[in-house]
Amino acid sequence: MYDTNDEMIQNHFNLLCYICGKMSALFMRCFFYPIYMARNMCYACVFRKLTMGREGCLECGKTTAVNAFFEDQDVTTQEKGTKREMSDSPTPETSTKSIKLEDTDQEPNRVRVLSWNIDGLDKPSVQKRTKEICKIIKKENPQAVLLQEVTLETLPILQQHCTGYQVIPGGTIDYFTAIMLKESHVQFKGKEIWPFDNTVMMRNLLCVKCQIKGVTFSLMTSHLESTKDFAEERKEQLRRCFEEIKAQPATHNVLFGGDLNLRDKELAAVGGIPSGVCDVWEATGSRKECLYTWDMMRNTNLVFDKFKPRCRFDRLYLKHSTPNTIKPVYFELIGLEKISSCGKFPSDHWGLLSHYDIIKT
């Protein structure tokens, strides 16, 4: 058994991963992840959906009994930086543009925000699935899109096929989050990236400041640490997210969403939702048909041998501005139809499409 001390990390940092055979700056995590998890799987195994029920690793072919991961759960109910990154200046991919509302905008007082884990790490049919996701985005016409599991392969597809959207990535290595803004309705103001000090999965918090149809927003997205084994890390990351939500200016509507991998008992353990913050699904009526956002009883992209888990991993939280300028009015799931050309759903997660009315003062 190896020791995960600094000397070992330094000595082995540039070696090949002993399972995958891949050379990567992420070798440290890849090498020690099997030891930390006490399982015979590599870093790539976990994040190519091994934890979601596959019998074999898509990278190295090893097998693992992942169904055991769900047996004792309540399933029915980036890159790691060393400093905070800040960008208030326009960059080529996030240039500030003047707002000119489209003549075809039939809902000048309605804002739509979509959050979706687009499953870019699952290689089979990833290009077809991502192109379908782009079609759905264009059809639903949200003003902002919060994405998780964007990859270097899927990012160019989003940029090419989601014309009219400004794509702001939250990382540049392997897989990361991104926020997309509809250029005709949204004015970009700046972005911030807060790295999580305790992550071994390249997770962080991406925040974009913007104005949507004249209403000021801080949009946040994250993909919190995955799997039951990392519950403590995930809870600490959630606390950090809630702290950043509360720290935003009172004049901003703060909307935080993503694949939080969250269990209700973990939310309770951190003290619940902070005062002044609401769960958008609850605020719009808690419709039961929208409860499970990762639902293996309906979604067949992943295969489970024993039973099919249903979880509300994906969530949206809102802190209203002062004075109040928006009202959440509807919450729905999208991406519910299979793609005929490949027989898969666009993602193993449903997309969360939320609707808000602008309050005129």
C-alpha cells in the first residue's frame, strides 16, 4: 500500500498512470484515487460514469461492483487552482456586447435559465448527444445556460451549434463547467472562479455577473464532488457555495445551480438552505414529475443490474435582489426524448429549465 505523502507525490507526478497508461498532469489524482477509495478502479473509471453503474471502465476495461455504491443510500428521495481567479475585463470568448432585444422576443418580461449536466465524459455518441443538446437549447431559448461536464471535445460543438450564445468556460482541462449567455438578451459584466481546496475531481465554483433584459444577476454553477465516499468534501463545498451566494451584492439576483450530487441528509447536515435563499423547484410548487433529475427508471443511458436509482442530484437555488425584481413561476425537466439516430437520451441527467417573471417597478 502506498503512502499519499508529498514525497511520493513528487517522485511519481510525471509517471504513467499504472492503470490507464495515460500521461497527465493529473497523475497524482489518478494514481492515488484507487487507494483513497479502497477500490480497484482508476481516476478515469470514476468520471467516465463508473459510479453511475457501468460494469467496466471505458478507459482501462477493469470491472467494479458499483451497484453496492447505491445500496445504503436514500436514492429514492478543473482544474484545482491555488488562488481565486477574477476577470472583469472582456476576453475573446466573453466580450461585453451591447444589448439589443430581438424583434422576435414575445416574452419581454420572462427570463428562462437552464441547468444541465450534459454528460460529456460518456464517450458513446457524445457528439450526437451534444448536438441534440444544442438543438434543445435553441428550441427552448433560455437567456442563460448553466452546464456541467463540458469537455474539450464538446466545447467546440457548443460554440459552433449554439449560435447567438456567448460561452464562458469554468476550466480548460479534461472536464469543467460553463455558462452560456444569449447575446441578444444578456450583457456580460465579468466572471469569477473559486477553486475548491478539498477537491480531487477538479471541481470549482463558476460565477458570471450579467444583466438579463435589464435585470442584474450573479449566475453560479458547480459540479460538486461525486459519490457517497466524498460526502464530507461535498458538504464543505456546498457550504462554500452558500457563503458565496450570501456574499453577492444585495442588488443582484443570485441563481446557483448544477449537478450538486446532493442528498437531502447532506443538505440538512450543513444547516439547510440559508435564510433568504429558496429552492426553485420548491418555490414553483414541488411538482412530483420534476423531482428526480437523475432517474434510471426513465433514463436508459446507463445500465444497472440490481435496481434503478432515482435521485435529485441537480438543483437550483435563488436569492432575490433587494428590491425584488423577479419571481420564479415554473420549473420543468427537458431532454426527455431519445435521439432516434443513436437510441440514447441527450444525457443521463435531465435538464432543469426554470422560468421567472420580471417584476416591473
